[in-house]
Amino acid sequence: MKYITTIIASLLLTTSISLAAEVYIDQVGGDLTIDILQENGMNRLNSEADPAIVNGDGINLLFVQSGDQNEADLYFDQNSNDTDYTYNAVGSFNIVITSIFGGINNYFSSTVTGDTNNVSACKDLYNTVCNGIIVNNTQNILDITGSNNEINFALDSSDSINNISIGQNIPSDFNVVNVTQTNGGFHMATITIDGNTNLVDLIQN
């Protein structure tokens, strides 16, 4: 098994202007473990226009970002099966976009603590709303604590499971949850919210 560990911390100048740490990934081949830690905010894993590309089976990814204004953009190719992707963030104004096009048995989990974060899992992102993943047997687990966060999950798949928890006994307000589960098979959505003035839009066929 191939194993890569990367630890990256932003630099802080005496003028209090932080320099972002950037990581770019273009991966082909399976049986790989990648761990990335980015600290102090304003870090980036690729970009929405040029996302990290993962192509292969049995890939395990752990991305951890702390601080504010971080971004992680990751694209799973249609030949990627049995992937396990975990994204965790502590801070505000962080964005994680996971795009999946094809494949089976892919798993995404995320724990986010902070305000005004965006977590999206979809094939395309249009006006902050997801357009469907083409993937089968996928599972998403999201635990989020904070207010003014937006969650977009769109699954054009058969057999999809989404477990979303907001607040976790700590009131979290003004969050938006969009979940779309279409196509055939078995679909399940479990959404638990502790807080006020939250909006949930669930479409399930």
C-alpha cells in the first residue's frame, strides 16, 4: 500500500498578512492513503476550476483544515470505487466541494465546526446548488456545529444513504440543507437539527 502524509501550515508575516498553503493532487492508481493537515487558515486543496483528481480503487483520503477561509476541491473519476474520503474543518468561511462521476461503494464523511461553511457533494455545482452525482451505493455522513452553514448533497444514483446532523445538542441556526436522491434503488436520508430558522429541502425519488 502506498502511504503519503503531508503536513502544511500557513506562514504568518510580521505584517499580519497570512500566506496560504496550497496542495495540488492529480492521482491515478488505487490502494493509496493520503493524509493532509493544513493549519492557520486561508489554505487550499486545488480549486473548483481545477479540482484534485482521484482515479483508482481503494483510496483513503483524510483532509483536515483549521482556521478560516480554507477550500478543498476534490473530483472522483468514474473509475474510482471503494473510496473513503474524510474531510474535517474547524473554523469559518470554509468550502469543501466533492464531485463524484461514476463508481460504486464510495464513502464521504465530514465533521465541520464553525460558521458560514459550505459542504457540497455533487457532480456539478451551479449557483451553490448541486447537480446530481452519477454513482451507485454511496454514503455521506455529515456532522456540523455552527450557524449560517450550507449543505448540498445531490445523488443521481441507485442506493444512497445520507446522514446529516446539525447542532448536536448545541443550537445551530440559519443553516440550509439541500439533499436530492434520485434514480432507482434504496434511498435513505436521516436529518437531525438542533437550532432555529433552518431550511431543509429534500427531494427523494
